[in-house]
Amino acid sequence: MFIALISRGVPSKRDPQWGCFEKDQAEALVAIGHKVVVISVDSRFRFYWRKPGISHYRLNDIDYYDCFWIPGIITRILLGKRGDFSIKRMQLKRLFNRVIREHGLPDVLYSHYLTNSYVALTLKKKYSLPLVAIEHWSQLNKDVLSDYVVWLGQSTYSKCDAIISVSESLRQRLLQHFQTNSIVIHNMVGTEFCGRYSNGGSYDKVRFVSTGSLLYGKGYDLLISAFDRIKLPLDKWELVIIGEGKERANLERQIDRVGLKNNIHLLGRKGKKEISTILCNSDVFVLPSRSENFSVAVLEALCVGLPVIASICGGIRECVDVSNGSLFPVDDVEALSSAIKDMYENCHRYDHKIIAEESHARFSPNVIAAQLTNVFQDVIENRI
């Protein structure tokens, strides 16, 4: 099967997380015998130079075609949101025409995120191809959506041949907001997190780890407050946070203010292999987020065997329970403090190998790729 995957972009040394979900899925689909080409329109505003036009990359037997022309913030100011989408459609058509010239016509279009799915409808209509949309977008996991998101969803979902949600909670949100049913296929982990088990750190110190962008919604201010609150022996624990973002300066000031700069370390962005190594040398993973759909960071931790402390948001109950961690209510610093203290005292009672094996059986690349394949085959057969 030939799959055209419509992505946010391509991971790079500068932006290792940008398009990483899509890259992992593309590689998993190729590994079970499919041909995959990844196309993306990059309209981000960045303070560094990017080559205008179409860039072509080939990584791990996958061709990536990425188009950058003008930042979306400029086209939205000049032309409005609908005009911005018109520009994106033009760029996507150029990309797709090149794919057809060099690879032939795909069997199925597979788009990640609502904004990409909306633009991909143009290709579906022009080439009479089935379109499968997978939804991760955190904006959809709210009680009330903005008028813009409502318009976008109403304009898109009913026209797709199949919709995939990455969690049951997100499936329920799509039903609630758009009366649209979807198929639940969870996020997957990359191969970097399969076949390795955490040995934990040294038993004289408990090593906590978290991965995510340094943004308010990720809740790292709560996590720092929780550690300050419980006053664990300073020589017996440490916390490393992997990620970057606009809250870094605020978090650094908070760490200094509570006197924990020797215990809490902001490591910045890391690639998947580096993250895997850090996880394997840790004891406990913590997700303090205020909002998530289905955290890949949690899955990565589980797949190397780490017990997890996580806030109850999005689909977290679908992967964390008493057998592999503990849960606490969103924004409840007292409950988070209690969970950290309990895990500090009991984390070595968890069996890393069992946690990892059970997680591999649900979230490994071959498992998720097989589930995606079934959806693609169904929509192709239904259009014949």
C-alpha cells in the first residue's frame, strides 16, 4: 500500500519534536511493508532562516517533502484565516504534484491534526482518494470550543472517509462537539523505547524525570511546588525535566526561589535516543500536565518500565493505573506532593520488566501500524 502522510513537518536537530509523531508512524508503517511519503507545509514563525520552496529529505527509506514559503502569521494578518488556508492549499498541491511525478498516485491520504485534514480535503476531492484523519489536537479536548475550531471541525470531519482518535476521551469529545464517531488507535512509541528496560538509578538516590515543553499547560510550576512542599532529604533525590519553552525563565526563578537548584535540572531539548537513555537511568516519570490528549511521553516512560505519576487528564486513565503508577487530580499540588512522597518511598517495588512488556503489547510500533493498516484497507475497499 502507498500512503501519503500529511504531517506538521520533519524533526531536525533544531526542532527534534516537530513532526516526531508522524515520523515514528511513517517508519512503523514502512517496517511492515508499506510505502510512505511524508508531505508537510511549514508555516511557523521562527527567528532563523529557512530555505523558501520545497525541501526534499530521505530518511530511513522514507521521502519527506516539506514546503516553506511565508509564515502563517503574516498571511493570516493580510488575508484572514480562510485566506491563510488558501495559501496552504496551494503549497500542498505543489507538494502533492511532485509526489505524483516522482512516486505515482498514493492509495490513501493520511493526515495528522485537524488543520492538515481540512487542507487535505482538496487533494481528496481532486484525485478521488480516500482520506483518513488522525486527531491529536489538544484544542479539541475542552468543554467549550472556539468558533474557529467548531467551524474547522464541521467543515472537515463529515467529509473524511475515517477519523482516528488517539484516546477514548478524545473520541468522546468529537462525539460531543461534532456528533462524529471515530476509531480509537492510541499513540505509539518510537523504536528507541523498545527493547530497553530501566535499571533505575542508584538506590541511594531516587531519580525523577519528566519530558515536555516548558509551557504553563505542562504544569512544571506545580511539580516544583510539590517538591518544595514535601521537603525530601536533598541528597536522596533529583528531578530532570527534558524540554524547552517560554516558561524556562519563570521556572528557573522558581527553582532558585525555593532553593532546589542542585536538585531540579532543566536539560533543554533532547533527541529520542538521548531521552531513552535518560529514562533508562531514572526511577520515576512524572506528568504534571493541566491538559493532554494521550501523552506520548508517558508511553515512552512506560515502555522502558518506569512507574508513572500523572495528572488525570485526557486519556491518561487508559494507560496508567495502580499496577504501573499513580494518578492525581489536575492542578492539585497537595495530591501531587503525596504521590511523589509515596513513590519516593516505594518506587523500587515496581517490576520494570513487567511494566515495559505490558506497554509494548499495546503501544509498540508494529502493534499500532497493524491497527492503522486495517483502517486504511477498509476505506480503500469501501471506495472500490
